[in-house]
Amino acid sequence: MSDPAAVPPRYRQGVWERFARNRLALAGGAFLLVLAAACAAAPLLARESPTAMSLGMPYGPPAAAHLFGTDALGRDVWSRVLWGGRLDLMLSIAAVLVASAGGVFIGVATGYGGGALDEVVMRAVDVFLAIPELLLALALMAFVGPSLASVVGILAFSRLPRYTRMIRGTVLALREREFIAASAALGATRGRLLRRHILPNLGGTIAVYSTLDLGGVIGALAGLSFIGAGVQPPAPEWGVMLADARQNLVLAPWTAVFPGLAITLVIIAFNVLGDGARDALDPRMRRRRPG
Amino acid sequence: MATYVLKRLAEAVPTLVGASVLVFILIHLVPGDPAAVYLGLDARPQDVEALRRHLGLDRPLTEQYWLYITHALHGDLGESYYYKDSIMRLVGQALPNTAELAVAALAISLLIALPLGLAAALRPQTAADYAATGVAVAGVAVPVFWLAIMLIFLFAVRLHWLPASGRGGPVWTAPGLIHLILPALALGLGLAASTARLTRSTVLDVLDEDYVRTARAKGLRPRTVTLRHALRNALIPIVTNVGLQIGILLSGAFLTETVFSWPGIGRLAVDAMVRRDYPLLQGVLLVTIVLFILLNLVVDLAYPLLDPRLRGEHG
């Protein structure tokens, strides 16, 4: 997204230096990298399949053979947490990418284009913003029906109004900046202004916003799956695992501990990483979060 | 003031219409014919045809919407396919239970957040401050349904202090009260996070104000300064924030009610979804969303009452 002409090198150096000084953000980023690597290497790190049941070993407490124990069906919880992380991270990142792409498209079209389109889209955005995101996603999931594609699409759609409004606002602010006026005065076309100046300058804002939002998306995905409106069992997914665990609290409480801990840590990590990125990119942006 | 009220009321109308269109459209998202979907896979063709006509599905979409919305405005949301009962009645039975849970959760969140945030502001960098930060971080990151499960494990499964699920009756009876504690705690802790953080930062800001310095200089007791001057003035943003939390409260109630089998609208919706009782689900969603929009409206209209400074601005 960044363009050498749009961002002076000194500024970018400063961004990295500011970020590197933030130990909490670095720790969050490191944790996420390790987790992502572990999830990617799930086939190597977990000897057992996440869905293989062993009837001889249900309700097994954590032990050497099963690090996180086994669940009611004798499935290895360690393996399910890793494979679940794979699914949760991939679906959430996909949803955030879709929401960002859609937000850029609509936000730029309305913020830069303006006019009647802007009016109509913003009224629609207001309607969607008036509905809690989880409720909107639940409503759509219940009627569209669950599949991995619909989970990603609906999660993205439920966040889209906020992305659109945020990106439109950024575009409107950018339009008033001197360097845009200067470039326009030099005879730059609308297309060139868009490509060279508007889009590159949206990159940082979107990166910060979507990082902060990823925690929320992971939570929403797990929540939807938990109530049966997201990823469907027997797929290993953290929310699905917690729904199973809820039924077996007396005999296998450890099955409830690890997926919940995983969700919590990932959300904290994305939050501190996003906070760090925001402070590094623009110290003036402090205290702005996706609501 | 009157202009502000009218403007805010007028703004709510398109939102309400838009939301009702959205809920109405939902049933058409289900792959296949809604009448066939309502009746299930093994329905006879003539029944499907009869239902199509009964539901008005053979008429244009705009006419169908008009029919749906005029019926809804008369309190008729149709009949649940599973319960064979009026949807309005089912929602009417569930709604007070959700309200009870929500109010209890809000009360618990304030009971935790206000003292904690205040203590953190008065004594920065102490145990109280760290506790407030801990609550703020955990409240944002711990999913409410996981917290709920952990509370059940600790207080119901292990300690046997409190029941694991269900509603025990009216809140003023002993079983009613003990059944309410865990779900309200699970829902309330998440809300306490932002309130605690906000209380801390607002009180810190207010403590810097000139009138606080004046109050201290007059020789008022620290206690009086804290409660009468600092906390009271910090309350405005805190109340505003409580208004903003209605959405979190509602989403959280859906999850919490599922964990605790709490007979509110959240569980009604989730059950309807699992049973593919689409008319019921549609009805619950319509009522929930409309209620949410109206609650936000009330909160917005209440601001000028709380903060006299706002009255002038809005004319």
C-alpha cells in the first residue's frame, strides 16, 4: 500500500523505531507469530487428528500423551486447539480482508465521489450501525445457512458499515490536505490523485483499524460458532469446542480451559499489537479504537 | 431543546424503517421457497401452496412488506411453527427475563467499576490501579461465554454454591435471586471493563479542574471533595458510556442466556434458529432491533437532562 513518493523515508524509519520501543506491542506480535507458526505446523505438532475419536480414552485429563487432555469423544484437545487456531485465524483474517477491501471500495467511492451515492450509502450505513454486529451476523447466518464461505462473508458484512464509515471519513480528511490540492494544481487527474495520494495514505489507517478489529472478529466468530450459527461441529474451532465443553464441565473441565484461554490471549495480543501500530504510525491518533 | 428532540425523533424513523425492511428480507435469504422452508422437507405440495397464499407470498414484495409491517404494528407477528403459539406472546414472556438479566448485569458492572475506577484514579500506580487495569484488559478480551462457563465450573460444579443454569422465579424470591447471580456476573464483568477505565480517566481529569482545587483550598474534607466534586462531575461521561453499552449488553445477553439456559429473548432466538422456526426468529429479531434503536433514542434524549451544558448547544 505504501508508495515511496507519498511517504518520506525518515517518517517510516521513525514508525519502526517507535514501534520497537513498545515492548507490549512487540510481545503481542511475537505471541501471534509463534501461535500462527504453531497453527500452520499443526499437522507436525499434533500427532493425533483433531477429529479422530478414541473410545478408550474419553475425559482424559492432561498428561504426557495428551498435553491438554481428551474430550468427551476421546479427541485430543491439544490437536483441536491448534487446528482450531488455524481455522479461527484464517477465517477471521479473511473476513477482515474482505471487510477492508469492501470498505475501501465503498468508502472511496462515497468519500471521493460524493453526491447522491454518498447520501444513499451513508443512510444505509446508519441503519446497519443501529444493529449490534453480533445480532446482525446471527440474523444473517441463521437465514443464509452455515458454510465456511458464508461465515467469512457474513462476518465481513457485519463489520463493513464501520469500515466504510471509517475509510470514508479518512478520505474526506485527506481530500482537504495541502499536498492533494498542490498535486491537483499541478494538473494531476482524479485517477492519479486516487492512485498516488489517496489510496497509499489509507494503508496505515486500515492496517491499524483492522488489527484492532481482528480481536473482535475472533471473538464474534467464536461466539457465533458457540451458539451454533458459525462453524459447525465436528470441525475443530474454539467456539465449537467451548460449546462441547459446556456439556461436559463435570467430567472434563480442561476442555473448557484451553480454547477459552486461546481466544482471550489472541484478542489481547491483537489489541496490544494494534495499539502499538497506531501509536507508532501516528502518535496523534492515540485512543481511537473500533467501537 | 425541542428542536433537538424533534430532530433526533425524525432521524430514528428511517433507521426503524430500514431495520424492519432488513428483518423482513431475511426470510427471502433462505435458499428455496419460504413457504416450503416454513413447513419443512416433508410438507405436502398443496399445504405449501396454501401457506404461500396465506402468507401472501404470491403478492409483490412491497405489498408483502406492507402486510408484515402493518400486522407487526398491531402486535401480530404471526405464529411460531414450533410452539404453535403467538410470537408476540412468546416474545412478551421472554423479554422481561432478558430485561431482568440486563439490569442486574448493569448494576453489578457499576458496583465493580465505580469503586475500582475511583480508587485507581485517587491512587495511581497502586494495587487498586493495577486491579482496574486488569479488569479493563480482561473485560475486553475474555469472551463472555467462556467467562460464563468458568463461573459455572467454579461456583456450581466445584463449590456447589450457586445453581448452574435456569431461572428460579421472580428476583425477589431466594431461588430467583440465586439463579440470577452467575449470569448477571458473567454479563456484568465485561461491561465493567470500559466503565472502570472511563471512571479512572474521567476522575483523573476532573481532579485537575480548578473547582476541585478551590474545594480543597476551602478546606473541605477529602471525602467530600472526592464524592461531591470529582465523582459527581465524572458521572456524565460514565452515564453516556452506559448508554453506548446497550449493544454489548444485548449481544452479550444472547450468549449468556445460551450458556445459562436463561429463558430470555436471546435463548428464544437461538432455539428458534436451531429448530428452523423462521417466523419466530424473524419476530424476535424485529422486536430486539426496534427495542435497541428506541433505547438508544431514549439515551440520546436523556443527555440534555443530565448535562445542562448540552441544552444550549442544541437550541
